[in-house]
Amino acid sequence: MSEIDQIVEIEMEPPIIYADSATPVSDFLKLYDNKKTMDNYRLAIAAYLNCVYPDLLSKRAEDIDPYASAYLTDLKRGRNYHRDLKIAINHFSKCYAPMTANLNIKSTCVWLEDNGYSLSRRERQRLFNCLPPARPTTKELEIKRKVFREMYLELPEHIGTLLLTLVGSGMRLGEAMTLLKTDLDEDQQRTAVNIRAENTKTRTARTTYLTLEASEALRDYFTARRDEDPRVFPFSVGTAQYHFRKTADELGYGNRDPVTNVSQLHWHMTRKWFISRFGLAANKDIGEMLAGHEGYLAGSYQRYTRKQILKQFRKAEKEISILR
């Protein structure tokens, strides 16, 4: 399962009960259109049901459905799902990283809620108190300008340009990969990037900016390209991941955490760099907002004018740039 930026409390809605459905997991996943969200729910439900039915080894929705259907039938007959959740928490706490354990239980609770099996606030609190704190456990490489600069100089041009774009804007990798050239606005003091709502993790449109070095790299990249593709980065996330890992390995930065087996240098660290460095020189809230952290978006857009936001970005630009 991919790393999760932040575990947040999941809001419960009225249950959508799949009465006698033979495909209760597949039906549930149809409620979501974001592939990552669907994958997180699917993997969480599979992990939970594996605690109940150890012979469930597949994580494909069509293979999970029969077990899920049988489980819901057992619940109708009086099976104690509170006890099952406690068993799952004990298992997840031993076998998964804390953030994944928390995500699995919270996702499972959403699925159970939608099938009519809810927990009271007190029951939820008791269960979640048994979970380890939802903090990343991977020991990451210390983020230094030197590391990103060396990576940029060794990466192929298209991936190096992507690196400068992420470091200089706070965008998520997935957000940058969905950008169209028409999402860029160079008619300002700094290139504005208009990220469409359907491509953000929070489903909230926002605008961020690019450092001068990122803007210059993009212009050079566009000039060198000989295609008519409307995308800013016409290649896959897999390609970006491959070159990043390969270059990190070649430079000696590709070590993996011995406990989680997660690389100690990865794309998400560009966001951490942006947010932490931005706060050293300018308004921290604006840095969080530009990076798209939920909770900062609505309030910050109301409190600050675009002129004020751009002024803070320019103030922080020297800190977040990596080639200076």
C-alpha cells in the first residue's frame, strides 16, 4: 500500500445497505471515482476479512466479494463485529506500519457503516485507542539542498524538470502528472499553476506558483519537445518513479528502511521540503495552503489576497530553490 500523506478522521454518512448483495465490496467501491481511494478501501477490507477468513489470500475485489458476502450474512446472524475489529487491530498493530494499521481500521469501519453496522462514538474511541499513533515509521534521508541538486543533475531532462516543478511548487506527484499546458499562467510575476479540483487529493481546486528555476526548466523542456501533447509531463507516474529510484540508487541515496522496506528518498519528500523551507522565510499557513494541505485551503483563500500570497511565495523562493 502506498504511503498516505495524513490520516484524518473519516466522516460517516447514512448507511447504504447492500441487502443480500453478492458483490458488497465491488458495490461499495463504485461510490468512489479516485483510483487511490478505491485501492486503499479494497486493500483495507481484504486485510480485515483475512483476519476472519485466513484462506482469503487475493486482494482483487471479485475475489474478496464472496468472503465479504458471507461475512455480512454472519453479521445478520449475530456475529460480533466489535470482537472482529479488536482482533484485526491486534493483528494490524503487529504486522503493519502505524499509518497503514490506522487506515485499514478506519476504512473498514466506513465499509461496515455503509452496510448498517456502526460503532458509537465511545466504541470507536475505545477501538482507536488500541491502535498505534498514526505516524510515519520510515527512517527518511535528511532533506538537504545538496541531495535534490545532485538528483536533478543526474536525472534525465524530463524527470529533472518534474523534480524542479515539485520542489518549487509543493504539488503532489499525481497532481503534477495531470497538468495541462493550459493550466499554467505565465502572465504574472511568477508562473501560476491552476490545479483542477478533480486532480487534487482534497477535491478542492487551488493555485500554486513555480520558482524561477522551475519555470525556466519548463520553458527549456517545452522547447526541446517535438510533440503536440497537451500535457505538461507526457509520461507515466511509473516512469517518474523508475528514474527517481534508479538515480537515487546510483547516487547512494536509495537505501531502504530495514523495518518498512520503504526507500529513504522518495518523491513525497519534495513536498516536505517545500513546506518546511517555505515556513523558514515566509508565512507557514500560506506554504501549507499552496501545497494543498486540507484544513488550510478554505480559510487561507479567504484571509489572503492573491497579491499577498504571491508576495509570500517570492519571499520564500530563495529557501525552496535548489540550484541557487
